[in-house]
Amino acid sequence: MTRRTVAAAIRAALLTAEPRAKLMAARAVARDWRLGRLDFVFDAEMPDRPARPALPELLPPNCMPKRRRGGSERGRIALWHALAHIEFSAIDLALDAAGRFGAELGETFTGDFLSVAADEALHFALLDRRLRALGSFYGALPAHDGLWDAAHETRHDAAARLAVVPMVLEARALDVSPATIERLQAMGDVTGARILERILDDEIRHVAFGTKHFIASCRRSGESPENHWKTLVQRHFRGALKPPFNDSARLAAGLSRSFYAGIALVT
């Protein structure tokens, strides 16, 4: 029986559109890699875009309806839907990183990012279940594809991908999650707060993977990690680095203030 290659397995997962099927595919790839069932061979190209379900409707970021704050039912559904879409997109981002840059960055990198994909799949399942408990579902509201746009922008440069996706976009989740958890606790949503606490713990590890492999890449090329990160972020990230920063969580992930000092906005 011919063994599957890791690249072929990742590509198949990326080209799976239906949400539950994609999360199961992502978890299966990570499990098969961990159990030694996939050959470390990159014989399949990653798609320019992953397959996506018919819903949610994807709008340009500047056309997204503003999410209402507060404890209304519509506001809660909009919050959980936005979080579910982030985690669904993150499955594809982690798979693409492993499949696109694994040959260059090695087996440890590949395994790290396949484990991230499995985590993101679990996160999506938890958030989708929360949406359904509120009488809604993933796809009920529009979403945007800004996360994949960032991945596409950095598709030709592994260091740029690490600098922008785990070290900026995922690190931002470390900053905003504590306030959201506190808000849920204040509203009496103990279950929701626990879900986000679980996700926050995992995201610290994800940022740590990105930081670890970025620093290793810089050392191989003789670059200063802090200076090279700032150069790549200014070149490839279209937004601004805005405080407040969760410095303790960032430091736990290896992302010290020396990285973002000097280019972050000051309030």
C-alpha cells in the first residue's frame, strides 16, 4: 500500500470546504503525522486559496457591519460568530504554513504547525457549539477574509509569514482575550469565559511556535530577529500595532517588548 505524503494530505485538507469535514481533516493530518503515517515529502503544491463553504458570505473588511457591543442576544451571536470565523480561517493558515514552508523549515516546524491546525479545529468546534446553543450557526452572518489575505501576502517568504501571522495577528488575540473573558464573566457567561480561557492558553503556545521558528530562521541567515521582524512587519502588514499589549502573555510566548518597541502606536 502506497503511503501518503504530508504535502498531499495537507493539500487535501485545505481543499475541503465544509466546516466539519475540514476540522476533521485537519485533525486527521495532525494525528497521522504524529503517528508516523505520512512521509516527509513535499510533492504537492498548496492552493492559492483554500476551499470555503458557501456561507458565510465574505465581504471586504471595510464593508463589514459594525458589531454591537453589550449583552444583547444579537451582540453575543455576532461575537461568537466572529470568533468562530477567526478560528476556522486559522485552520487553513496553520495547514498552509506547514505545507508551504515545511520542506524549507523542517520536520519540527511541520509538526508544530500541524498541531496548531488541530488546535484551531478544536477551537472552531467549541465556538460552533456555543453558537448553536444560542440558536445560531456558523455562516449565519457575513465575515471577511483578512486573515487569509495576510497569508497570501506572505506566501513567498517563510520569515514574513511567521512575522505577520503568529507574531502579529495571533499575538493580538493574546491582547484582547483577557478583556473579553472579563466581559463574559461579568455577564454571567461562565461557559463562554472558559472556552476563551482554553483558547488563550493554546494561542500562547501558537505564538511561541511562530517566534521560535522565526528566531531560528534569522539565526541561520545572520539577521537580528528584532530588526528583521520590524522590517518584515512594516513591509507586509497593512495595519497598525495598537496597544494595549498583554506583555506577560507575549513574553511567555517569547515575544518580548524589544520586538514591537519603536513601531507600535503610542497612546
